[in-house]
Amino acid sequence: MKMTSAEAAKLLRKLNDEQASLLAREENCRQFLASVGEDVEACRPAYDYAETQAMLQDLEDQIRTLKHALNVFNVTTVVPGFDMTIDEMLVYIPQLTRAKAKLNTMKQVLPKTREMSYGSQIIDYRYANYDIAAVEADYDKITDELSRAQTALDKVNSIETFQVEL
């Protein structure tokens, strides 16, 4: 079947949810309590070990196949305008996000700030040791680049398809 990365991510979430649900049901059914004198068979929950294991194995096979196909797609598909694969973009975007956060903090600094000194007659000042205007300009560039990268990645993930056999 052909699917986009976005569709694959949704299917992967669904398969993982199914697996978690099946594991929870198994946990609730594979052992049970019965009081002395109770009919054990009347208390026994429905549970078929072999069938449950087969269902879990099928889900694990599908998850593994889908994740592999998605990984191959991510390492082979180049994002237009960036000369990077999706895999590289998934590293690049967090790098841009961290840089943006750092620059945001730096651009908020005042050129000169009086420091609080307790019990001293000396007045200390903290000075920005960089050009705040240059930081603001870099912040704007990084913000634009981050937006461009996210948009390009979103576009590829919602348009480009790959083949996977589940």
C-alpha cells in the first residue's frame, strides 16, 4: 500500500494503541482469583494464550515493517529547498529551535543592568558583551528558517508517498 509519512505516523499510533490495549486485556485475563467454594469455571475470564500471542506477533510484525519503511523513506527522501533528507531535517529543526530559544533570551538583555548587592557599598553593573541588535537580527533569521524548514517538512510528509506491505 502507498502512504504518506503523515498517514504512516497515524497508522503507527493506531497499531501501538491496539498493541497496548491487547497487552492490557491479556494482563487482566491471564490470571484470576476465585474464592474457596466458588465455581472456578464460572469465574474464569475468556483468554486464549495462543490466539493472544498470535495477535501480538501480528501487531509487532506490522509495527516493525511500518517503522522500517518510514525510516527508509526518511533517510532517502530529500526535502526540497534544503538539500537534506527528512532524517537530517529531524535533527536540524530541533537545532534551530534551541538556537532560537537561546537568541530569544539574549535579545531580551539590557545593555547595562544594575546588580543587587547586599551589604556592600559597591554598585555592580552587568553589561551585555555582544551586539543586541545583531542578536535580534539573527533571531529573526533563525525564526524564518525554522518556519521554512517546518513548512517544507510538513509538505513532504503530507504529499510524498512510499510503498509498504503490511
